[in-house]
Amino acid sequence: MAELKYEIKETIGVLSENAKGWTKEFNRVSWNDYPPKYDIREWSPDHSRMGKGVTLSDEEFENLKKLINGENVEIGDDVDESQII
């Protein structure tokens, strides 16, 4: 398996911390030298290990903000609406 390359470009905030010191963080992360995406996941205290998480493009992040604020989101033509819950 190829090595996963990542760099935390911006730390936005810590959402929580568990008893073992791992923190659930909201960051901008560059994965494998691609442009950074918004990212929510758990990290070990030294950021050498990580848990499963969610990455969001800029557009997905803006849509999430709208949904949290109770606004409607316009979905583009390239989305298969049958896959939306």
C-alpha cells in the first residue's frame, strides 16, 4: 500500500478530546500534495496517527454551513439526486 502523505495547512479548532489525549479536530489538510480540503477527524496527540474522518471540498463546506443555518442548498447537475438522503 502506498504511503499516505498529509500536511495540516490550517488548524481551525478542536471539537473534543478523549481520555487517551486524542483530539477530534476541524482542519484544512492537504492529502498527497493536493489542494487542502476541510477535514474532521481524530488525531493522536503528536498528529502522527489519525482516525477515520470526513473531508469536504470548499463547495461541500459552504453547503454544510447553509444546511446548519437552515438554508436551502442548490445541488448542481453533476449530482445524482437519487443518492441524497
